Amino acid sequence: MEKVLVVIKVRTECQDIDKNLETVLQSYFPKSEDREKIIQLFKPDLIDNKLELNGHRVNDKIHFYFPIYVILDSKENK
């Protein structure tokens, strides 16, 4: 009787994509008062990073890093 052992190697990769907060908010069309509430949440995060999105300013606009995770696998027959 033949047995096949399959070994699966799984690894993850993360790529942070820099996004302009106002552009992202406009693309989802929230009400202007909702947009302002979200912007107010991000302002203190520029200092303490509690949202863990690495908020920062680019040309006086709030930007943040949007993480994209990729799961990769490969298998080997032994």
C-alpha cells in the first residue's frame, strides 16, 4: 500500500497601501457630517496611532496605510 504525505507551506505577506482619507471617504459617499466625524477620529491618531493605521499628513491631507494581506501556499508531495 502506497501512502502519500503532503506538506503544505503557508506564509502570509502584508503590503501597506497609502490612502488619502478624504478620497476614500468620498468614494463611499457618506453624508458630509459622517465624513467629518470619521476625520475627527483620525486626527488624534496622527499622534498616538491607536487605530494602528499609521496615520500621517501628506500636503496637509490625512493619509493612512491600508493593509492588504496575502496568503500564499505551496505543497510538496513526499
